[in-house]
Amino acid sequence: MKNIAIYAGTFDPITIGHLDIIERATRLFDRVVVAIATNTQKNPLFGLEERVTLAKEVVSKHHNVEVIGFSNLLAHFAEEQKANVILRGIRAVSDFDYEFQLAGMNRYLVPNIESVFLMPSEHCTYLSSRLVREIAALGGDVTQFVPANVVVALRNKLSQRTPV
């Protein structure tokens, strides 16, 4: 049996913390699907196709990683991909309560798929896409937090915004 993991999120934008989890997942699973959620409730800075393209560019060196956008229920998407694992990153204890609830609901919806949690490397525990967007929007340097292609995309996207 192949171990197929779904690593789902909004990835708005993908960060070095996400890449840290993906990189380690490539050694644990036969196939890793980076599942990028539409998630209009979060009002993402980048559109779904932009997020998919950025992620594809930075994971292209991994032969067992695929990036796919999705807009349905994660449990259903995981079944469609024939996954047996939903992979989640936990940065801090504050993440655990929410992730624990998600894992319980996913177990109810798809009992044959296990949730697996990975902690990012210590240098990534404080990092979130929301913080990266905020720092970039206020003119801060995000080069140490995201891949180079994301830095360029953030600069381009934020330069297009009209001031309020």
C-alpha cells in the first residue's frame, strides 16, 4: 500500500514553514499532495491559480509532490486522491485545539484516513502566512520567510493595490 498524504491549507502565500513540512513529508510518504484550498472566507491576497503556481514552482524539485487546488470538503478531496493521511503542521500549543477538532471531524467523515501532525523546525515556529502578508504590506523585508518567487509575487501584488 502506498502512503499518500494530503497537506492542505490556503498557502496565501506559501512560506518556508510550509516548505519545511513538505520537505520532511517527502521522506515519510510515497506521495504528498499539497492541496490548496479556495477558502474565500479568508479573503486571500492571491487567487487560487496564483497560489497553485507559486507552490508548484517551489516544490518542483520533489518528484513525489503534487500541487492541486481544491474547493470541496477536505475529507472528500482526500478520498478522491486515494490518500490515507491528512498531514497538518502544528507550530505551537495554540494550534493544537483547532487541529484536534479538525482531526476528530475528519475521522468521523472519513474513518479510513488518519491525521498526522508534524511540527516545523524551530526557526519556523513563529511564521505564518498572515504575518508574512502583514509585514510585506507594511514594506517590511520578507526574504527570510518565503521563497524568492513569492517575494517577487508579493511585491507585484502589493504594488497593484490602490491605497485606501
